[in-house]
Amino acid sequence: KKKREKKEKKEKKVEEKKEPEPVPEKKKFDM
């Protein structure tokens, strides 16, 4: 489970770098 979480976090970071517009929504989701 922990390894999967790390992978998801990495994917999220990549998405944020690729498209910075949806970042606010993603941050809201994390919170």
C-alpha cells in the first residue's frame, strides 16, 4: 500500500508540472 501511495504522489507531481491549471483542484482534493 505504501509503495502505491508513493507512485500516486509521483504521478500527481508529474501532472502538476505538465498542466499547472488543474493544480488548485488537485490540492483541494488532497486536503
